[in-house]
Amino acid sequence: MAKKSKAKREALWIKAKRKCRLNVETLRMAKELGLNPRNLIKNIPNSAESWKAPVHVWIREMYERRIARRREGKPVQQRADDTPDLDALAPDAALIGVGRNAKVSEPPVGGEISF
């Protein structure tokens, strides 16, 4: 499938800006977070969804959490396509299985290894 043209992508962002009542700063935050304009439109709260925050508040809260994590030095959550370094996750543990669904188990206490 071919990529959407730049004009079409920009038209989606303009539509999201209008429907979600976003200002330029909040729109910049959403783009920086990697949000999709269609997802912004889908998350507009309905009158029955009184628990749901308006889209501009939701974006600002996510952005502030991301900035706070960066200030604290905590790593930002990895995307699904990034594979974690298994040695960094469990350097002393024996790994059972291969890939993203690998299970980590502790080595036996007595030094014996059983399979």
C-alpha cells in the first residue's frame, strides 16, 4: 500500500484539530507523542462518557508523564517492534524459550541443573 500524500495527512491533522478543539501547542504535543489524528477523533468523549477527559487534557497529561520520565532518567517504554535485551532483563536467571515470550526462571538453589 502506498503512503498517503503529505496533503492528505495534513488534512487529517486539520480535521482532528477542528473536531477535538486543539490549539497549535497541543497539536505539536500529539505529533511529538506519535499519536494518530484518527485516534484523537475516536477519543472525543461522548455525553455518556463523563469519566473521559477532553482530548486536549488527555494529550497534555500523556505529554507531562513522558517529560517527567525523561527528567527522572527512567527509560521511555519500548515500542512493540523493539526487542528487549534479554541479558539486561535477567542476567543471573536461566532463560527458557526463545523470543519475546521467553520465560525467566531462577536457577536451582543447590547448584544442580535439571531439565
